Amino acid sequence: MGAIKAGGARGASKNEARHIRELCHAMLLLDSPDSCRRFLTDLCTPGELTALADRWAVARQLERGVPYRKIHDKTGVSTATVTRVARSLERGEGGYRAVLARLNAAKDKDVDL
């Protein structure tokens, strides 16, 4: 797999990369969890939104050191998905790690999330 280029995605054409960059900018304009939820609900199918939420739940559990099988048993997420998320945590672009670090910092400051 190739590296992500300036706001693009692995293997994305210039046009696709531009669309991804524009989507990222749009998401940065969201000012609350509710506005983000509404945007994602409009943007994604129910299945896509569930898949995103599942991956996020897996990432949080992996960060806490929960074993793959226990994550699968607890969430019903496939072990293949758990493995993909783990690989992204270890060798991805750092997106999961950056957000997890910010969440942990906010939690340390006792900020409501």
C-alpha cells in the first residue's frame, strides 16, 4: 500500500484525494457531538455508520489492552476487523492514536466528553 498524500487516501486519484480533503475540512467545521452525529447519519448508510462506530469501539478496547478474542466476544465484531484496527493502530497513519491521546488528555483534565 502506498502512503497517504496530503489529505488523500492510499491509492486514491487526485480527484478522490480532493474529495477526502474537502470531507475532512467539512468535519472540522462541526461544533458538537450532536452536529457530528447528524452529519454522519446523513453521510453514511446505517451499516457504514455502525461499521465506523464498531471500529472506534475496537480501537478504544485495543488501546486498553483487551485481547482480540475478548473484543470479538464482547462486541460481535469479526476478528478480521479487530486485526485490521490493531494493524492501523500499530502501522497506520496515526489517526487513531492522535484522537485516543486527545481523549485521554481531556479525561485527565476532567473534561466532559
